[in-house]
Amino acid sequence: MVTGAADEPRVNGEAVVDDGELRMLDQRLLVTGLTGRAVLAGRTVRIDDMTGVANGGRVQARAQAELDA
């Protein structure tokens, strides 16, 4: 759900990824088998236990970020 003013939006909800893929051609990076969840709360984005395989090696990520307007 998106609320707030156009110049200061607030996003609340979650995004679930199951067997996703990320390609960054300029970095020659391919991440496959992405599985995990991101929670969005106001200006905070939190990634809970995202896993996958990056260029053949297993990766795991957890992160939290505050978004600027």
C-alpha cells in the first residue's frame, strides 16, 4: 500500500521472491534461485534472509535501508 504525499510517499507491505533471477550485465553478475522476503514499512526496507546462487556460488543476504525522498 502506498500512502502519503506525492513528494513523500510511504510504502507498506511485503514482496516475496521464489526462484527469482537478477542479471547485472555491466557487472557480469547473474544471481539465480533467489528466494526470500522484503518488508516495506514507511521509508524502511528490510530484506529477511534472501538466498540464491551468484555466478556459481551460494549467497545469503540480510539488510535494512532507510529511503530518502
